[in-house]
Amino acid sequence: MYSTDSLPPANLDATLGAAFVGLSVTLFIYSLNVGQLVLYLRTSHQDTWCFKSLILFLWLLDSAHVTFITMGIWQYTITSRGDLFAILRFVWAFGAQVFAMLVGNLIVRYIFAYRIWKLGGRRTVAPLLIGISSTWSAVMTTIITIRTVSSASWGKSKIIEFLMFSGSAAEIFGDSVIAIVMTRLLKRFRTGLASSDSIVQTFIVYSVNTGALTVLCISLSLITAFALPHSFVSLALYLIVGKLYLNSLLGTLNARSRLIAHPEESIPLLTTDIEIQFSDERDTMNEDCRQVDSP
């Protein structure tokens, strides 16, 4: 959740410059998501059409997110060219991108909550914590966006500051629960065989990535919102968060599919530099993959 005080209109490096950097990183991750989506649709024979349709819907939201960001920056740089005070005004496209990101991230978090419920023997404590924290964060973000759009200004009040802190804390808590609980649950599937343990390790790394990267970006976004109130640095970081959830989900699904089809291959993880090597022990591979599968 981002917000800034009255922005100095002449400081374009810290405002539009930061927004352009955020857009560039967002477009790069979006291109990875497109590649991951194509790979998923080609290899996800074990998933139902209902789940595939949900993944396609998430990609459409991801595309809308990028479109609205581009429209917002276009409004500042092209439509309002020469009007430095236009940066002070909150354009509707940035409000729209928040809602596109909000719905997509909420669905992905619910999917991870479902996976935890499934792997955890249908225990409900952790999934409920994830669901409640995710919903709370979504409500806080919605209130902030509506108030900001209504005022047509980037300025923040004490109420907005509280909502930002509360929503960000809920996001950090929920993502931390996902990473910690998924790691603990997946470790139970280790058998001592190199092949099956490599599968488990792959899913553990993806789970940690889901939490660690998003927690880092959300934390930095919150810190810069207060430390650099006259810039769009916080906005740029928050734009990136919107792409990390879908990237992690698609990466996990594709790793599962490749491990089932080619257990001897190494699977590169797009969100890290780690590469897990797999041996030729295939006797128990497919059975273990099905146990640790995604929904």
C-alpha cells in the first residue's frame, strides 16, 4: 500500500523516474509470467479445466494490471506533458491497477491456503490465518484506494497511514505463514531417496520464494512510503509485488509437471539462482509427485 504527501512537482527523478523503473521491472516479470503460462497450458494435463480457467483468469488480471500501470504513467508523461503539478493528482488508472492486483493476489493466496489445508491433513488453523490476513489486507487496500481516488490526490492522512501499516502488516504475516507452514509440511515428505527428496526440495524453495520476496518488497514499500514521502519509490516497489505471486504459483505448477514427466532433469527456478539436480531413481518419483502436487 503506497501513498505520498504533496509531491514537489520538479522532482521528476524521484517520481516519474521511480515509476518508470517500477514499470520496467513489472513488464519483465510479466514476460516471465507469460512464458510460464504457455508452459503450464502445454504440460498441465493432470489439472481440471476449472483450475486451468482459474489460472487463465489470473493471467487476465495480471495483463490488466500492466495495462492500467502503463495508462497511468501515460497520463502523467504524455497527456499532462508540461504540467508538472499533474503529478500531484491521483489518476484513475492507478486505482484500477490496485483492484486488478488485489483480486489476483487474493486468489493466489487462497490457492496456497488450500494447498496447506490439503497437505496438512485438512487442519484449518494455518489456512484460516492466511485467509483472514489476506482478506484484511484486501479490505485495507480497498479503503485506501477509494479514499485516494475520491480525493484525487496522493496526500495521506493519519487514517491512511494507519490503514497502510495495518494492511502491510497483514500481508507480511500471511506471506510468512505460507512460507513457514509450507516448508514444514513439505519436509514431512522426505524419504531419504535422492530423487523424491529433490522433488520436495524444489517445492520448498518455491514456497520460501513466495514468502521471502513478497515480504521483502512489501516491507521496503512500507518503509519508503514514510522515509521518502515525496517520491514514487514506494509505488514502484508495490507494483512489483503484484507480479510475484502469480510468478511463484506458475513456477510451482510447472516444476511439478516437469518433475513428473522428466524426473532426471534439473529444474531452474526463475525467482532465484538455485538449480536443483535430479538423479535417475524413478521408481517412487511419480507417486511422490502426486502426493506433493498443487491443487
